[in-house]
Amino acid sequence: MPNSTYIVEIDGLHKTYFRTRALNGVDLKLERGLIFGLLGPNGSGKSTLLKTIAGLVRPTSGRVLVNGQTPSVATRAMVAYLPETDHLYSWMTVREMLEFVSAFYADWDAQRAAALPAFMELDAGQRVGDLSKGQRARLKLVLALSRSAPLVLLDEPLSGIDPPSRARIIRSVVGEYRLGEQTIVFSTHQVKEAEGVFDRVVFLREGRVALCETAEKLRADHRCSVQDLWERVYA
Amino acid sequence: MRLDFDPARPIYLQIVDEIRRAVARGELAPGDRIPSLRELAQHAGVNPNTVQRAFQEMERMRLTETLRGQGTFICGDPDLVARLRAEMARDALGAFLREMFSLGYTADDIRRLLDAALNEQTKRGDAGAE
């Protein structure tokens, strides 16, 4: 049964790779219709958590529900996932890449997919192999945002990207966000730039949720930005 | 709209204040259309939920009104500008007085210091200038 309040429900989630503990008892519920910032140092389990929600990684133990269901092929249709690593084919043009990916998803929004590259200053006729790092990152985001999935998982969409591209990416995430319908989980180290985008902030530490609170409440309680708080907690 | 937010205050209130200030200064007039929720969110790089909350607050304050299918406008109320200026002056005075009292000044001290500061301003000929 889909839970009407939460799109994601996680209880006691553990994930162990061989002998490495990536997730060490995550309890987390994500409300529908909000944008979450997933913050934490390298190795804190952000990517593993996102992959588990996306249904790409099986939990070692614990329970994950996406829209009330265990992650599977059926839930993958509801989740748009932007991986940290690159999954683009360099011989295709930007346009061909979009057409290729569109075939996989019933919720592909052709109108958006046609409009987004221009906003992201991508030339649809350019070869993917000739794109700069920032352009590739923007193309990945176009692919994730061209779907109207109720749950969007963005794993480090800002990492290794120049500041103008970062600003553009943030503006497009905000601009394409379907108010009240979509839930976005956005993992990043660039807390300062993404700060204003988050409804709620989840701090991960050593494979556990150290803190989950609304960004406005954190700012009000600590009289500082989420960025400052993050530095205080992790520096 | 400014893009740099004060980290210690709720962002939605800062958006409301930005619009109030623009009306009080005459940069926005009653009846002017303000940017849509999406435009504002995109321009400021801010969560649309936050902007929506700011819009609700502005409506509650009767600062704006939304006309279905046409957009959000600064209220046509002719007293709006006077009311906003009075409200903002009261807020600024309140903040000033709280700060002075917290520093240990009495009401008489504050009157004296304020008079002196105003006289100084007049002498320099820049009273009222920013």
C-alpha cells in the first residue's frame, strides 16, 4: 500500500560490501513533495543510500519501501536516478542520446527534453564525446529531469563542475521541479550553493542518519547557514 | 531580487521583505505584476516550496493578490505604500530600540544620542540620503 505521506520509508538499513560497512542502520522517511539535501563526508554512505532507493543495490538487512513497495523493476519506473558516474555514449550526439534514453521510460516528457538542452546551453547536434566535463554533467541532468518521475535522485550533480554550470544546474532543478508532486533527493558537497534549494537536510555520518531537519529550522535554531552547520559538524 | 540571503533568517520571510521593501521604495507600484512563483524560484535559486510559502504570507498580509490565470499582483490598495512604510519604520525602530536597550542605554540616553546623531547628519547635509 503506498503511504500517502512518505514516498520513501527506510528502517534499519544495513549494507555491507565484503567487509566494508557502507550503511550501518539507516532509519529515514522522506515526505512527498519536498526537496531533500543529502549531506555527508566522503564514505558516509550517500551514494549507497541513493542506489538502494533506486533499486540498484540490495540491502544486506533492513527494509526499504519506495511508494510502499520493495525496490524492483516496478519502482524503478517511478524513480529518476542521476548516477555519480558517467553512463553516456560518446559516439552519439546530444539529441541521439536523448532519443535513446527516452525509449526506456514511459514517463519521458518529450517537450521538456526538447527545451532543456537549450536552457542548459547544450548544442543538440554536438557529439557527446566532445562535451566538456561541465557539459556532460548538464546533459546527465537533462536526462534525469526529462522524466516526470515522482521521485528524483541526484547523486552529486554539482561535483567537479565550474561555478556557472553549478548555478545553471541549480536553476534548472528548481525550474523543472513539479511543485507538490515531486520529491527530489540531492546529494552534494556544494552546500553553500544548493542551500536555498533544500526543504529538509539529511546529514549522514558513518553510514547512519546523524540529523534530519528542515533547513529553515536549522538556520533559525543555530543562527547560521546549513553550510556553516555542516562545516561545524564535519570539520 | 537579491540573491544573497541572510543565513540566520527564514528564506521565505526574506523574500517577503524584499517585495515589501521594493513597494515601500516605489520600485514596485500597486497593481504591478510580480514574477511567478517559478520565475522567482528559478531566478533566486530557491526551493519553489519556499517561494510558495512567501506567496501565501504576502497574500495573508494583503501585500499581493493572485488573479486566476493572470498572475500575482501588488495589491491595488491605495493606502498600501503608506501602510508598508509605517510597518517597516516600526520594525526598524523596534530593532534599533531592542539593540540599544540590550546595550544598557536608558530611554533618555537613547533620545539624547538620537538627537545628537540627527544633528550631526543635518550638519553634514546628508539627512535622508542613503
